[in-house]
Amino acid sequence: MATTVSDFIVERLHQWGVRRIYGYPGDGINGMFGALQRGGGKIAFVQARHEEMAAFMASAHAKFSGELGVCIATSGPGASHLLTGLYDARLDHMPVLAIAGQQARAALGAHYQQELDLAAMFKDVAGAFVQQASVPAQVRHVVDRAVRIALSRRTVAAIILPNDLQELEYEPPGRKHGTAHSGVGYAVPEVVPRGEDLERAAAVLNAGHRVAMLVGAGAMNAADEVIAVAERLGAGVAKALLGKAAVPDDLPWVTGSIGMLGTKPTDEMMQACDTLLMVGSGFPYSEFLPKEGEARGVQIDIDAGMLSLRYPMEVNLVGDSAATLRALLPLLEQKHAHSWRDRIVHANGRWQRVLEERAHAETGGAVNPQRVFTELSPRLPDDSIVTSDSGSCANWYARDLKIRRGMMCSLSGGLASMGAAVPYAIAAKFAHPRRPVFALVGDGAMQMNNMAELITVAKYWKEWSDHRWICMVLNNEDLNQVTWEQRVMEGDPKFDASQRIPNVPYHRFAELLGLAGIYVDDAARVGDAWDAALATTRPVLLEVKTDPEVPPLPPHITLEQARHFARTLMEGDPEEKGVIANTARQVMATVLPGKKG
């Protein structure tokens, strides 16, 4: 049988190291699916329930494996459905390749069914490389450039394949003018700044008396180097949300997350430091960094476009985080004054007690959502992978879940999209089938698109060597994060028409699919529920009935936020009694730790 264009693409992707593709079929991409079948399992195909979820899976595959993530979809709506997941990958700097079908070449421009201008549609999300192939001799360099650009620039690339082209016999490019003869292979370079720039950075850091570090996803493979530099400088370390697993939380000078979902010791450290070292982070909210001019700054990032973007840095270093920190370390002087570090450790210890008090504060009857996360933390196996959705669950994930060395975790960071936790967790399990995986989801995201992906779990879970895949749903019948944003940022009472969502028995839906279901509505039983979930021999959905009126308090409350909240109560919130009572309990836990509400 002759080798088709699709057969060649499958073989070429295999040469590039691709072993798994996430997607959904359709007649516009049938040639590729025929080639995948003829490939005899050379590249596995994972069938999502929706193309958006497949793109999220490809993004998560890149995050959790360090490899190229690949997703595939048919023409028209199949291709357009990919966009949200692809934007997630692009904004979080993940290498992802999208392969989309297109109508036959002779039909293009004829207002044909499912004909979209895919090159134009993908141009923003895959602007580094998007190309529609036209002839068989073109596909070799199209595939090679797409993969190499996605890997080297850590971004999204897209290939568009007309359906008739996919079935044609493959022809290599001829040795003539107007052809390209590309090859396979890419090795990540080790990029280190020049010696004189390292010396300038060291001079700034050595002069500082109160050094704070902020690390992000770019420091994920630099834990040892971050710890060594922090010990040399006597610094405290805060983490952007995508860098939650960059350094372990059991170090007493690691203050946890930053920003609206951040911790009080992080906020205090950032406001009091005289020097900021930022490593591999694009944390977006400048108001949570030191006030401009009050701290000297050094930043390390592999992407020069991210330097001096959130804070005007004195020294900007383009380089790999681990390699740059290793090169910088010998130039740093050991700081012997311990007052700054002691201050951070003391504030951090006090904050941990506050979190514990908040988590155990009583509510109006349903479970305090913070309790769900504090009960999970000590039960997480050492090799766990944790995903979180966007929404109020991300607050508790950011603050209450403690990550130890060896664990992995992530969420939709730059895009902050709802609906990513379950597809992320599915991809994590395919990338690491022997590791336990946890998806932490709010009921809004579960209803939006995550429930359908439980069908994907039911389809594939028996292939995983370790069956511990646990999805926890916070059922509070409320789009909770936005409800609180309306109250605190806008001064508007909860708007039931937009915020209240149906009460769904999620655990029973899981049981209908052949998965295990656990339901808990008693705070005293939450720990036992986690134990039961971990002991179950098949994937589990743990549904917790939680109180929506537990406020996700920011690390500090501005006067404007306080005014908005007061106006909300004056105008009459439908949950006013619970809002007032639970807010009082949370605030009292902050000012009087040790006194439970």
C-alpha cells in the first residue's frame, strides 16, 4: 500500500517523539485517523468528549510531561472548538501542536459547508506558526517547522490539512528550486547570562538587607537552585500560582501564594522588602509587588519579553532559571543577619495557625470549603498530581493545600479558564499512569463541561496502572468566585439569576458511569471521605456540600473593597445573614487565632 500524506505525518510525529494525541474525529480529518489506525498504536489516540477538552489535555500533557502536547480536530466547528484550550497553552507558555482538517482544496472559497478561514482563525493563538499544506511535498517541512517552533518558543503551532490532501500519496520534496528539505530534532539549549550581567545582579542582591523572592512556573525545575539562593540571601520565597510546585511548602520561609489568592505573610514580605528577585514568573498583578521605587529588582526569565513587565527591574537576566541561579550563586555573599528571615518565619507560622482556625470555623450547616483542602493536604501521597479549576476552589487550592517535594500541580493560569481541571487531570494520568491524580473542581465548572469528561475517565481508567483518580466537587449551588467579586469589587448584592446554579447529584452521575461516588455534607466526616476515596480501587467522584458564604478573603482588604462590601449589605444581599456570620468568623480567626468561631 502506498504511503499517504497522513501516513507520513504520523510517522514524522513519531520521529519527533509524539506518543499520544488528544482529540475528536470528523470527516474533515478522516485521513489522519486512518493513518493512526494503520500505525498500529505507534501513536495512541485519546478520544475526548469535546475538542476544547482535547486542547486542554494537550496543554496539560505539555505541563506535566515536558513534552510537546498534540491535539487534533476536524474542519469547521471541530477546529474552532480547540481555541480556548489552545489559548490556555499559549498564555502559559506550553508547547502544543494543533492539527485541524479543512475542506477539499478545490472547494475552498466556495462558501462550502464547514469551510472556515482556519489560517486566519488560528493566527492569533498560533501566530508563531500556522500553515495550511497544499501539496504532498510541502508537509515534511510544515510538520518539522511546526514542532520545532512550538518546542523552542514554548508556544502553540497549527497545521491545517485539506481532507483530499490527507489521502494523496506522499511525495518527498524534489531536489529543485522552490522546495525545502527539513529534518527532525531539537535540543533545549542552556541559556546563561553574560558574566558581567551576573555580577551586576549579584551586586544588587548583596546590597539588600530584606530580600524577597517570587518564583513561578519558569522555576519549576530549579527547586534546588531557588533554595540555595534563598539560603544564601536569607530571603523569603513567595510563589505565583503556576509556580505552586516550584518549591515545597514545608520550608518555614516559603510564604505561599501571592495576589488576590495569596497569603498574608507573602503580602507583608512584599511590602517590607528592599530587594526583589523574581524568577520565571509572569505574575500579572503589580499592586501586590513592592511599591515602585521602594525596592531594587533583579529578574530572571528565558523570555526577554517578560522582563521588567510587572516591576521596573534594575537588572534583567535572560536565561534558564536553574542554570542562571547556579551561575549567580558563587557571586552571592552569605547574609548573617537573621532578623529578616526570622520575621518571615514568625509571620508564616502565625498564618498557618490562622488558616487552621479559618478551616475549622463553623458555618451555617454545610461544610466549610477550606476544611476540604486542609483535610486533603496531609493525606496527599508523595507523588501526587493535583489540578484545580478556576473559581473559588482556586482560593483554597492556593492557600490551604500544601505541596511537598516531588508533587506536581497546575491549573489554567494566564487564561484562568473554567473547565480545565478534569481534562488536566485526565492528561496527567495518561502522562503518569502510576501516580495518583486529584482534580479539584467547583460545581460551576463541573456543570459547564467537566461532567462529560467523566465519560472519558470511564472509557480509559482500566488502562491506568494505578487507578487512583479522584475528582472532588464543591457543591454550593453558586458561581461563588464571581458572587464574591460582585459583592466586594462592585458593591452589588448577589444576583440570583446569574449566580445560582442547579443542585446536581454529581456522585450519582459518576456511579451511573461505573465510577465510585462519595457524598459528604458533614465537616467531621470530610477526612474519612478522603481516606475512603484514596482506598477505592477505581476512579472516584467525591462530592462535598459546601457553604457558599465563606468569604475568600484577600491578604489585605482595601478601603474601597470594604466600602463596596458595606454597600452590598446596605442594599440587601439575599444571603445576608450567612455572609455576615461567616465573614465575621473568618475575620475573627485572623485577628484572634486560637478562638474558633
